[in-house]
Amino acid sequence: MENILSKYESVTPQDVTVWFKAGKTSDFPADGGNCIKYKDKQIAVFNFERRNEWYACQNLCPHKMEMILSRGMIGSTDDIPKIACPMHKKTFSLKDGSNLNGDDLKIATYPVKIVEDEVLIGFID
């Protein structure tokens, strides 16, 4: 059986080959997240309005293997934007996906850009 985590790999802005239209900015709650699907991936997209920033990461929690990160709580630690899993409260950096609790598990992150009220997520095709 294929490891479901293997289909999630972080993408840097310079590696993007396709910008996927995830929706309008109004489709995403202020200071919260929503989930979109790109091919076989579920992606959590966050409008971090308090920071005037947008983030995207895998929706799959690598700890409990549940598609729930889009429903997590966003915040900051030492000026690092983070998402806390709603199941077990482990936190991950929305910048690089690192686990801020010191565990080995990490999440994939994706670049986001806003163009004329459209939310675009960067992927490698």
C-alpha cells in the first residue's frame, strides 16, 4: 500500500510549474482555513488576515493521518506563522512545514499568490 504522505512534497516558489486557481479571496474565511482539491491532493488554504498573508499546506495531519488541518487554529510563535492540528494540537510552521513541537513529522507547504482577488496555489506538474 502506497504511503499517503509520499504524494505531499513541499514546493518552493522557484519550482512552481503551474498556478492552480483555488478560488476567490472571498471563498476563504478571514484568519481561518478552507480545503481545496488539486488532482489527488487535499490542500489546506489559509487567509491569515492578521498578518496580511496567505498560506497553503497539505490537509493531511501526518500524526493521525486525518484530513483535518484546514480546520485547525492558526497563530504565530516567535513570529513564525503556524497551524495547530485540531485533533492533537501539534503545531506546524506554515512557512516550511517543520514541526514546532520538535517531532520528526512535518507537512508539505505550497506557495500562494493573490491575483485580482483570485487565490493561486503553486504546484509542480
